[in-house]
Amino acid sequence: MKKNNQIGQGIGALLSPNKSSDNLEQNSILISKISPNPNQPRKLFDEKALKQLAQSIDEKGLISPITVKASNNKYIIVAGERRFRAHQLLKKKRILAYIIDADSNKDIMYMALIENIQREDLNAIEQAKAYQYLKDNLNSSITEIAKTVGKSRPAVSNSLRLLNLPLEIQDSILKNEINAGQARAILQKKTSQGMILLWKRLLKEKMSVRKVEAAASNNTKWDQQIKQIEINISRIIGTKVSISNNKKTKKGFVKIHFDSKTWDRVISKLKSVKSDFE
């Protein structure tokens, strides 16, 4: 796949090099010629909210055109599927749109993801699955994803960790029954059974994030300190860190997780903080 040098510079740089979001022309396009992006990060569309949007568009018009990419005499939505669906509800034949150039499916996926993140439209699981798709199917590293969508590397890594939850809990996040903070607290449990039991208790007792964290941790004060040190070191070097300690011998070791893609960055980070440990 041809590498796009604009990836990693935000959505503006992903537009055609000769066009920016400020000078793109608006086009009136037939609804029948437009198809949703099959890899749209957003999977759930609230019917009530769509009807409200349709009513608003019917009364005030479309304030912000959708963005599409030309493909075989038709168009694929890059950003604005809710507005497109609202037009369908209104049985409109045309919709205003910006037509942009995108070199690859990777560009389209990034643009759709960034647009949703900027509008805060994505559920935490939808966002995590979008990151996972970029990572697994479009050969994007976590560092590349973070830079392009304007998030920190740990933020992307923490988002991906939500996909380690049992599917029942992931669905619960999608339904907005629990939030991302509560879900991350549940991840402290080591087994799927433990996670599910805590999740059911959370739903029953309407527990706050802090209460879920307390319930998830049966650790002593010493273990909690070790966990905090793991988190602090992980944030510094940008990768997972595990600390194992033997309470009887009072000995242990620090394990830094890395792969061929992250090795150089981990070494560089360790060298940069060397003085802090001297």
C-alpha cells in the first residue's frame, strides 16, 4: 500500500494537497449515488436522534455539508452519515456535499474516525474497534494512530484494552449502560468470570468509577502502590509495564512489554529518563 505522507498530520492534511476544508466547493449530489462507508467507525445510530436531526434539517436546512469520495461514478461517505440518513428519512433526492480526494481506504478510515472523534459522536467501544481495524487491517502502528487522530499513545492503548472485556460488557458500553471509566476499572479483574460478576454488580448497585475500582481491587496498600508505579512507568515509556514481587522474599522484577515496532522507542524513552533513576 502506498504510504500517504499526510497521515499523522490530522484531517486537514488528508484532504487533497491542492484543497483544504476552507476552499472546497459544495456540490448538490443525488442521494441515490451515495453509499455509506462500509468501515464507518460509528455502528449505532439512535433512531430518535436521527428523527430530531431530520426535523432540524427540514426546518433550517443543512448547515454543514457531508464529505464524500468519488468512486466509479458514485460516492462513498467519508463524514456525515447521520446527516445522510436524515435526508433519507425526509425522502430528499439530493444533499450538499464536499467531494475530496483520498488515496486509499486507510485515508477514508482515518478521516471518518477523526470527524467522529472531533464531534464526540463515537462510543468508547466503537472508537476502540476503529483503532483495532486500523491496526490489524491497514497496518497502522499505535503511534501512527495516536498522532493522526490527535490522541496520546497511552490513550489509544487504553482504548484498545477495552476490547479485552467479555462481549457482554462491550455490548453494555455500546448501549451506554456503563462508561469507559467503569469499564477500565472492571479490567482490573484477571478473569472473564470476575469481570462479568463485577459488571452485574455495577449495574445492580449503580456504582461510581471509584466504587468499581475499590471493588475490583482486593489488594493491600503495598500492592496498590506497586500498581500505581506500573501505571506511572507505563505512561513515561508508552508501553505496558508489569511488576512482579514476592511478599515473602521481598524480591521481584520489572517486565517491559515491547515488539519490533516499539523497541527503538522504548529504548529511547528509557535513556531519556536514565538520570531520574541515578
